[in-house]
Amino acid sequence: MSNVPSSTTYPYEPPTIVEVLILSSYVYVLNAVGAIFETGIHADLVGYLVVGMVYGPPLGNIIPTAWLQCFTSVGYIGLILLVFQGGLVTDLYMILPNIALSLCIAVTGIALPIVLSIAYIPFALDYTFLQGFAAGASLSSTSLGTTLAVLSGNTRASATRYEEKAAADGVASSDNGPIDIRKTRLGTVLMTAALADDVVALVLAAIVPKLEGDGFTWRAVVRPVLVSVAFVICIPVLSKFIVNPLLRRATRWDYTRLRATAAFKIIATYFSRDGVYLLVLVGILSGFVTGASYAGTSELLGAYVAGCWLRATGQALLHPPASETQMPLTEPAVLSTFTAQAALPKRDTTVDEVADPFTIIFERYIELILHRILAPLFFGSVGSSIPFLNLWRPARVVWQGFVFSVLMAIGKAAAGIWWLVWPRRGANDDPSSKLSRKTGALFIGLALIARGEIALLVASLARSILQQEPGGSGTQEELYAIVMWGTLACTVGGAMGVGAIVSRMR
């Protein structure tokens, strides 16, 4: 018997009852407090942030330090899935006609916070222009994960309330149900702009730490931008002209002509089950996220593009071109699982009438664990990283942080003006077309205010710049605390504002 070094083994030790109680109570309290905040202010993620601060180092310090990194890693999977779900409900045919509007909103939402920060930090607080730029860069992002969490949370809450009311009134719950804003033109423009903000913010995250030394290179700026553009342009082109035609041919092949061996019957049986779609979904998502990370751009961009790609692919399978619908084909083995739920629609059938197979699989197997475990853990870990007590001392940090928060909120909210002045185009049957321009502009402005994880990331990377001794009487920690004030206030205020206006819109 060989002697295995003890360093290569991990002895199993059951957790203590205290650890079990801490873990179970943390997961339960996250969901319970989130439900309370969802009912009260229509923003469950604010409850997650509060629980994260109470259980984490900022206040109670109940969670062991070794668990925090685990929760952060597991929660980041939730962030990726939230962004992926946003892509999965996005209609590519709605993105392209509105790409110019989305980019104008994104550029305005990035530039104005930086300009206002440079105007406020050096002149009002006597810091340097570099510190003003670093503070503005930290607040230039828009948390796509936060925005999607608020929208999906309100969608689920509205759907639940509608079904309960329909059941009480004896009305079919499928008629005139609540609007999923993520599937409207308004939601598509918002998500595209927020994603562009995040990509630029991640580029700034690579630039800001190098500004105080000689480490700055143009490669750090150009590479993420070029890779992001390549992802956005090349993947839809490859999907439309290569992947989708091959998939349509593969799924509509008459497999009865093949020799029915025992091995083939087993494979064909499994191929008609949900497992294959789930395997493809996980494989595509993992590949896109990994490829985006190693290529030098945001993993969130890879997740969003993966969702859009699978949405387009699933719809391409359900909506074949007119020339292919005339072919005498047998029922696709791949789609046989879903024919019991919805027959193959005609080409002019709307997206909402028949869900594509990947959306069905996501809702069936992933959505529940995402919104009950993974997303709460992510926002709880964000709350655990906020230095809450440092935000209140010295006293002048409070009013300085409040003024900075207001300026950063104005900088993002002003981007919603583009919705007011932009010529309205598109189908009149889009649900968001029934809203007034002022309501749509207010919705976009409030949704862009929420920062979140990327703001914390950029601020952490720029901490050495923010902590430099100012020319005035401030201490080294004050400017960093002011930036944290802006991040926390905008995230909470933006989430509450979006929740309130979405509930009114419905």
C-alpha cells in the first residue's frame, strides 16, 4: 500500500451545528428579507444588500471569512446567469434598429458622470484632477446585473399577482397578462445601453490603476474594445449564415432512413429529451464566457451574446424560411419534446406566442435556483464588501457623499433625454409604444442610475489613487468613502426607482 502524502488529501469533517445554522439562516434570511423589500419598495436586491452587510464584515461579521470568497464565486455564477437570461429574452431584430439610440444613451451615461466628478472633486473638495477622473470612472458604469434583477423580479412578482387575481376572478391567466419589459423596445434599448456601459467601465478598470505610473499602454484600451466589437458583429453573422442553416438541416433530417441499431435507439431517445438542450445551453454559455474572458473583454458580454445567440437559434428552428416549410419532412426529433407544448408556428408568429426550446429549458431547470439561491448570494456578497461604518465618519463625508451621489444620479438620469428626442420608429404593437415618452425617459434614466458590482470593482482598483493625500484637510480614506457613498446610494435609489415606476407601468 503506497504512502500518500497527507497534503494531497482532504479529510472529511462534518460542519458544526453553528456553521449549519449560519449557512441555512443566511440563505433563508436573504430570500425572506428580499421578499419583504420586493413587497414594500419593489426592489428585492436592496434587501439582499442589507442582509449581506449585516451578516458580513461591515456590521455583524457573522459569516466566516473563508466563506465569503466561496459566496462571491458562487454568486458570480448568478450574475452571469442573470445577464444570460437578459440575452435570452432579447430580440436581436429589435436591437439592430435601435443600436444608435442605445449607443447615444450609453455614451451620455458614461461621459456625464466623469465630467461632473472632475468638476466637483477637484474644485469643491480640493482633490486632484486624476482623483476626480478616477472617482467618475468608478461611477460611470451601469450594473446590468442589477437592472436585470430588478426587471426580472418585478416581472415575476407581477405575473404572480396577475395569476392570483385571474384565478380569483375565474379568468384565463394567459389573456392580457403583465408585460415583460425586457422583451419590449424600451427594455431592449436599456439593456443594450447598460451592456455598453459595462464594457467601457471594464476598459476603464484596466486603465485607471495604471494612470499613476508608467504602466499605461494603448493595448489595454484597444484590445477589449476590438474584442467586444468582434463578438457583437461576427457571432450574429456566423449564426445567421452558417450555424442556423446547418442546425435546421440537422433537426429536419429523416432519421428513420438510418439503420435502427440498439446504440442509435438509445442516442435518439436521449436526443429527444431535455438533457440535450440543457447540455447545449450550458456548453454554449460556458464557451462564450470563457472565450470572452481569455480574449480580453467582459465575461458578462460573452454571457449576454450567448443568450442572444441561443434565442436566435431557437427561433430559427421554430421559424424556418418559407422555402424550407414546403419540404416534406418528418417531425424533428430534437423538437419532439416541445411539440406537446406548442406546435411549429408560421413565419409571422410573434416571439411571445411560442417560446424557443432554450428559453423553456432555462425556465424549467435554472430559473428557480437562480432567483432563490445564486442571485441572492451575489448581491449579498456585494453588500458584504461595502465598508458601511466608514461611510459615517468623519461627519463631513456624509454630506459630501450625498452631494456626490446626487451628481452621479443626475449624470446617469440625463441619458434618458435621448428617449424623448429620438424619432419613434418600430411596430405599434410593441407594448412600450403605449407609454408616454416622459415615462419611457424616466424609466431609462432611473434604470441607468443603479451601479453595483462593477463600480465597486473599479473603485477598488483605483483605491491607491483615491487614497492619495489631498491638497486640503481631508484624510486619505475620505474620497474612497465618498465614492462608496455614491455607489451605495445610486444602487439602492436606482433599484427602488425602477421598481416603483415598473409597478406603475403595469
